[in-house]
Amino acid sequence: MRRTRYQFGSVQRKPRKLGPDVWVYRYVGSAGNKLSVEIGDIDRYKTKAQALKASEHLRMTANPDKAIQRGVTFGALLDRYETEEMPSRFSTRKSYKSNIKTHIRPKWAEYPIEEIKPFAVESWLKDLKLEPKTLGNIKTILSAVMGCAMRWEMLAMGVNPMSLVRIKGVSKRSRKPIILTIEQVFAVVDEIKEIPFMILDAEMIRTMIWTSVCLGLSASELSGLKWCDVDFKGEVIWIRRGVVSGRVGEVKTIYREAPLPLAPEFSEILAKWRLKSPFRSEDDWLFPNPTTGGAKPINAWNLQTRYIKPAGLRAGVGCIGWHSFRHTYRALLDATGAPIGVQQKLMRHANITTTMNVYGDAYMKQKREANDTVVREILSGRVQ
């Protein structure tokens, strides 16, 4: 028989033979069956009151058709969102969890969902001393959570309130990316020298730089390469995985999995590195971490901090990183006259506007030549 009353359920302490006792939330399912969910042990939740608060989001599960009848806090909504709706990609999930823990939960956890209003959120975001991009990410999370609240019928259906929140400068870069000339790339590579008594091979770092510049790969994609991804005969390299915070996962989008052409000149650089590398079998990492015996790939972000940035400063080109090489690759494509559609495919962007807008800068030489051509046309026409 269908339940017609709102049920709060109960929280009980359950002993265990091994380990500390645990708190269990008990409720009746829609079919009349008794169900229970473990909340956590007494080391985590010292009192029953703490366990009750932690179980608040479970009452949504116990009352799927009546959640809106009782006030639900935003903290409980966040609990359920983190349990059921978090993005699957590790790097995105890590960013979401960080923003929820650091910014969203401390401010809004105790508020009832219906009291999270656009003006209050907008005012709060303005007071946070964060970059516009980070503020935009926080707004994205809030919007996703509120969307779930409507889908779970905890909030009246309608316009997502977070869609009314405005953030100035969210699409504007706080720092302009550095684009290198070919001469500057060589200067940076020359600054990567062998370090006495270090197990790390400078030749590997130099090869990573050439790989990033010649293919436009990101740091996570560089770390994720294996020798089986390189088809020397077919002159193709496959981008099959990415490594973020030491975790091997999928690349950012399906478009990033597209195979890339392997130019003969660059193929020689890879072949030379394979001969030198102690880890050269098909399943070995292209750029292994020698401290793990090649079992794990190198952490490209650590290399950026310890070697790439200092090399850029010594070479006089500024504070550069792996993404500087990706922007450089895009600028070089533009300088050689590659059609924008081809540039999009080589950059592996899902949307061509990303290629044009986010990576759309060009060398001053090309801009000057194009501008001079237009000015000559204009002025010659005026003189006539």
C-alpha cells in the first residue's frame, strides 16, 4: 500500500564485532519493506545529533514524492548531489569537491533550499576574492545542484535561480597567455640541461617540450602517452588517456581522442628518445617516472614548476607552462595559413569558437603583415 505520510525515519547506533559502532538510518520503503543505510561510525559522528544531521539527505530518499513538503537544507541537498550526481571525470570532480568544501558549504549549508536567492548569491560572489573564472565555476556548481533540487521535487519547477546570477569578467582572461616564437622555443629547450646526481633525464623533458609544441598536447595528455600510441609506420599518434594528479583516466572530451599526424622530423625525435629510454616496450609510458621504475608516468605539472618555468625565465620569455606550448602550436597553425576548420581538428576542440576565441591570438609579424596589406589597400584607394 502506498505511503501517504511524510516519514522522518530513525537513527540508531549499531554495534560491530570489529571496529567502532556505527550509526544506521532506518526507514520504510515504498513497498512497505524496512530498509537501512549506514551513515558512519561513532569516531566520525560523536553524538546522535550529529548522525541525525548527517542523515538529512537520506530522508529525501525515504520521501521521494514528498521532499518539498518539509524544509530541506542546502547542506543536505549538497550531500545527495555529491553522492549521486558528481561528474565522473576525476579532475572535474576534484575541482567540484574543492569548491563545495571551501566555499559553498561553509556559506550555504544551513540555509533552507528555497532561501538561496539569486541576489544573495550574486552579492556573496562579489565579496569573494577569487578570479572570475573560479567564480564562474562556483556558479556552475550551484546551478547544477539547484537543477537537481527541481528534478528531485525539493524545489518548485521553474527557472533555475542561479541562471539569474551575473558575474562580471567571467569570460575575460586574467592573464594573457604567452605565445612563443620558434626561436624562443629553441631557447627554452636549450635551458633544459642535465642536472648532476639527478635520476631524471633532461632529454625526456626536452622531448616532452617538442611533443607539446609539435602536437599541441596538454600536460595531462603528455603524461598519458604510451609507446603503443605511437604508430611510426602509419605516421600517426593516438591520444587515448590523460593523467591528472597521478590518476589515469579518459581524455577531456571525445574530440580530444582524435589521432594526430606524426611528421617525419618529429618522429625522429621520438625514435631517438625511445632508444635512450630504459622503458621502451609497447606498454611502457612514453615519459615514465624513473623513481617508480617506470610503473607510473611522470608528473608533468611537477616538471612545469621545477624545470619549465625556470627555463622560461632564464631564456627571457617569461613565466611559461605546458599550456604556453599549446597556445604556441595554435599560433603556428595560423601563421602557416592552415584553414580554421583544420586548426579545430588538430587542436581537437569540440567547438570551433574555442579555437578562434580562447586560442585565437596570432604572432605580431602575421598581424602586422595583414594590417599593412589592408592599410595599403585603403590608402591606395583614397589616393586614387
